[in-house]
Amino acid sequence: MAIDSSRSPGDSWDLASSVGATATMVAAARALASTAADPIVVDSFAAPLVRAVGLDFFTRLVDGDITRDDQAERELQFITESIAVRTRFFDEFFRDAARDGLRQYVILAAGLDARAYRLPWPSDSVVYEIDQPAVVEFKSTTMSQLGAVPAAQRQTVSIDLRDDWPNALRHSGFDDTQPTAWSAEGLLMYLPPEAQDRLFDNITELSSAGSRLATEYHPDTGSTLAQRAQEFTQRWTTLGCDIDLTGLFYDGERSNVVDYLTGRGWLVGTRPRRALFTDYGRIFPDDMSQLGDIVAVTATL
């Protein structure tokens, strides 16, 4: 299952290729996390969506058909728990926003995220999902075939985040006079550095007072980020997956997310990934320290 990891300006993908395949990978990890003992997240849609994509390795993984030695089992447990912790963080972000009265939500690069269907949204909520056209079409069609019904008003926006997505979002009914809860989960490293800045500029421009943002970032950029991509690729290779993530990330120096948002009027809080493990009753492995400093960010305008 070799996946082309080359990037080019204006490139696109579905859920079985390029960046889209990583959404399938994450959904597979969510599916496994949902069946763990004492799960911290439950996503009953993850496994059916993975099977529908049809990538053989991930289908066999969620179906329990992958033979693993002790090392592979340990790697898989860490991947699964890391994705579960990340999912829980963003789930709680949206739950808290709903509790505090926000009713407009935007999920950037939604992929196979099923939050519009599985979270207990207030009845007057609107959830906007933005992603590549092929990704949006696939998920909408598959969820309909599964008989799934969104728990909120779901509005899809089929557009690349490197294009004029703010205009497309407005044309889909988005109201920039209402406070909004935004999520950018597992996204920033797939954007060129200048596109990351532009993303936050656009979010700020579209946000009224009281809006909130949740994202995450790697404190190191450039060669360190490339090294992390190699380490993550090796982790999946240990499991028997022929996937190369190294070409999917954009290198180059990036703005510090906290400083950038602060400079645009956001009140920013952070939490390292290893601390989230503790928050959710999980133990972060000592020998996985290179991933422990991934920073979860919440911000309020």
C-alpha cells in the first residue's frame, strides 16, 4: 500500500491518497481506541468509514487481521492512545464551547471526522466542515449509506484551504457576526508556512468577539519536523504499513503559533501532549519523548 507523498502547488487528494490517506490512518486509530478497555473516546463511525475507503492495510487493522509482535503491539498502542488523547482534547473543546453558548462551529480539514454526527450538539447548532471536494463527497455519501444522521445542522464546504475558503464559507451561510468555535486538528504541518499564517489571519478576520480556536503544533520546524515525519513513518512501518509521510509535510521556518495568535488579539493557553495523557488517565511512554512536546492550543478572541 505505497502512498505517494510528493507535494506540489495546488495538489489534491481523496481519502486513499496523499494527505487524505492520513485521515484514514487517524480514523483507523480512533476505531481501535473506541474498542479499548476503558476508552476515552468512542467513535462508532470510524471503522465503517475506514472500511469504505478500502485501503487494505487499514481495513485489516480495524478488523483485527494484522499479526503483530511485541514491538509492533507497543507501537500500535502508543499511536492509538495518542490519537485518542488528541481526539478527546478537541471533543472537549467543542463540548465546552456548546456549554458556554456558542452555536456556530467550523472544522477545518474535516477528513473523516464524525463530530457532526456523534457529539451531543445543542439543537440550534450549525457545524461547518471544510475539506477537499473528493473528501467531502466521500464522507457525505458514505455516512448517508450508513444511515447516519447529523446531530446538528451540517454544512459542508468543498474547497482547498490554500484557496479562498473564507468566501466559500460565507456563501454556505456562515455568519461572521456570531462567535464561532474553530478547530484545526492535525493540519498545520500539511500547510506551507505562509499558508499557516494566512489560515490564522482568515480565522481572525471571520471571528467576532468571544470566538474560540483549538489547534496543535510542533514547537520545532524545519529539519526537526522532517525528522519527526521519518520517525512516525517508521512507527507505521513496524506495523507492516507501507506508508511514507516524509514528503507530505511542508518544511521551512514557521511562525510560533502562540505568538502569532497573541499578536492578533487572541488570549492563548497551551497544554503539552504528555500532560493531556495524564489528564485523561493515560501514561506517556518515556521513550516517546520526541512526541511529548506537541502543544495543544486553545485561544479566545
